Amino acid sequence: MSNIVILGAQWGDEGKGKLVDMLAGRFDYIVRYQGGHNAGHTIWIGDRKFVLRLVPSGILRDGKTAVIGNGLVVDPLALLEEAEQLRAAGIDVNLRLKISNRAQVLLPSHRLVEKISEAVPGKVAIGTTLRGIGPCYEDKAGRRGIRMADLMDAEYFPEAARQVIADHVTRARAFGVMDEVNPDQIIAQYLAAAEKLRPLVCDTAYLLKGAMQSGKNLLFEGAQGTMLDLDHGTYPFVTSSSACAGGASTGTGVPPTKLDAVIGVSKAYITRVGGGPFPTEALDAAGDLIRNRGHEFGSVTGRPRRCGWFDAPLLKYSATLNGFETMVLTKLDVLDELEKIPVCVGYKIGGHVTTEMPATVRELAKAEPVYEELPGWMCSTEGISDWDALPSRAKDYVQFLEKLTGVEAGCVSTGPERTQTVVRAGSIFAGLMG
């Protein structure tokens, strides 16, 4: 086996958690490399549902080590709450989880700063989860952040936290955000949390280096999706971290020369949460049907997701950025009741048709999708795990997407459980599973 990166190929919520959980049994370490507790990786094991926000999905596998890398921002209180939920389900978190001592610490006052952009009239609302993740990354880039190693230092942390909190409060007050903040209470809570987390905190770059030297295999788990990447996504309607494959190196300390392959995860349609252009959005009954059949509501926020048709130019762009040649196509079964299924094959902008991704959201907002329409299969694919058992029109749809994007669909998901998955013989993915 080797070191593999799993990431979202669209705007997030593609079903990465299920895939990581499926593959985790074949790897020794499962590593998150970016994001915060705004992820919502949902995994079903029988009738048990797990929603993992910060902890890597591999935590559910016996004998595996889950790692929170340096590229994440960590809310210690939220992490402890998630850990307690896992313990209640019989998961030994202390034995299975490690946290980078260089990950950034998210404070409650970061949420005040986020309200400046998300809740103040006249500001551009990005549509974040209001958990303070963006402002925590801003502090990191501004070189005024606090890291987990600082939280572990009971002498250093209190004064450092007071300075950061005071800065947040001053900025929030200037924009009319008047929420009360109690620095003493925050510091006391975080120092108590530090003692509970201390056994899990280490230099994870050295941990992973030692693991690779001893022949262990690493699975890297991205959050959000490629089109929310800070550099390459639909800026400014993006996240604040590197959601592309390159983030696996910067967010863990593992050299890029040690990464062997990338797998993209894509829905058989597409969804988006929050603001920003969405050329193939279906603002009609078909969009509502997809939303309801696909249960397209945020697992963390509960917000309804915007739903639309598969966007081939977007997927090709994602594959170019990340270098993946195989993808996992999820939620094929959601399309079972559709008589016709449009697929975006290009964009018409200013009278010209292109298959390239525009650089600005202004151009993308003007893009008119050019569709080709395929017949639906109008029968259930739910739970099918054999390619030959799929309806012929469902197979035609998958193969049409492959032809458009140049990426094989080595795995097709037909339901939320591990067993509801088609692994196609002869595909790159089948080789990984073998």
C-alpha cells in the first residue's frame, strides 16, 4: 500500500467521510490536514450514525491512529465534546487520536470577528458556519495566533490569550458587534481543556515520519472541497485553508515526494452551501427533489444545500489542480426518479463557449451552462454493489461523465453504508482496494 490523499472534487459535502471510512481498514494512520470543526463527515455503520467534525474519520476503525495535523484550527472545547460523544459510542479516543502541537487554537472570541463579515450590513456575506474558523486562520497568517504548544504552556497561554481576545473585542466593537466576552472564564476553560488534551498532543510531523520509516501507510483526509480552496476556489466565496492536494503536505509536514496518489470524491450531481456563483443550480422542482432525496442539509448546521446538475468543466478543473485520475462518484441513487438528467458540458460567457473555469466570480456568475441531456433510468439503484447489476442507463450516465472529464469513476456509491458501494473491476480504485 502507499500514502493516498482523499479530497472533495466539488464544493464540499461529496461523501468523503464514507470513502475514508471504507479505506481506513487498509491504512495505519488517517490524517486530517486542513479545516476545523465545520466539517461534517457523516458515516453510517448499520443503524449507527456518526458525524465527525474535527476528528478524522479513521477514528472509527480499531487499531488505527487518527491524526489532526498542523494545518487545522482546533477549538479545544468542541474537540473535547466530540471526543466524549465518541467515547460514549465505545471509541477509545486516547488510544487512537494524536494532535499536532503546531495546530492553531481557536478561541470563542474568533466568532466575534467572524460576525463582522457575516452579520454586519454592507459587508459581503460568504456564508460561513460562524464558528470562527476563518478569523483563526487570519490570525495564523497575521502571525498573532496561538498554537496547541502554546496552550500546553500554562505560564505563557493566559497572557497571550488575553492579548488576542482584547484585539478581537476591539475590532468587533468598532463594527457594532457587542457580544459579551469573559477572558478569565475563557482562559480557565482552555487551561482545563489543555490538561485533558495534553496526552494527545505531539509533534505529528515526526510521528508520521517515523510511521513511514517503519513501513506504515498513511491516508490523508481533506475537508470542504477543491472549489473552496483559498487559492484555487471561487474566491472570495471560499474557505481559509488549502483544500487541494497540496494542503496534505503543508498541513501535515509530510513531504510531497511521499504522496503516492490522489482520489477525488464527487457527487453524481453537485451541491453548494453559502454564497457564491453556482452555474448549474436547479432552482425548480428537480432541485427540490434532489435536496430531499439526497438529504442535502448540513450535518453540522442543518442548512439546506443548494443543489444542481453535474458540472463537467468544474470537475476537469478540480482534476487538473489535484492530479487525480480516478474519482469516487457518490449518491447515484439520488437520481433514480429523474426522467431526464442534464449535464453541464461547457459555459457560455459573452457569446463564447468555454470548458475552462473562469478566474473571477463575476465571470462565473455570468456563465450560462451548456447542457447535454441524458435519459434517466427511473428505477432504484439503492444498495447495488455490482456494476453489472446497475440499470444500463445508469451505467451510461457514469460512462458519459468519465468521457467528459477524462477521469475514471472507479467507485460508485449507491447509499450511505459501507456495503452500498460498487467497486469497478480493473479500475485504479480497485487496485487500491486490492
